[in-house]
Amino acid sequence: MTLGWKLFAVFLAFIAILATVIVVAFRERARSRTIADGDLKAQQDQDARVMATVFFSIAGGMLLTLLTAWLVFF
């Protein structure tokens, strides 16, 4: 497998992470329309789900950066 194909695989993994974050964010936004204005617990739960997805995707992006550096330099 050439370096170009390996980097393409990393790029596809990045796109998958990005798509996951976007899907979760839009799904939670659509759900927010059904949450009552006074339901603070449901709003906090929704925020927690979005933040967990964002922070785990940041960690995934960092791992992809390390993988890319390893593929290019070693």
C-alpha cells in the first residue's frame, strides 16, 4: 500500500469523525424542539451528549494526527 492510499484512508477516517459530530449535533438540535422550556434536566442531558461527542472526536482527531505523522515520517 502506497503512502497516498494510507493518507487517503486517514482522510476518510477524518471525514467519518466529522460526519459523526455533525449528525449528532443536528439530531440533538432536532430533539431540542420537543423539550419543554422549563425542563432543565433534559436540556443539560442534551448538552452533555453533544459535548461528549465533540470531546471524543477531538481525541480521535489527535490520534489521526499522530497516525498521519507516523505514516509520513516512518
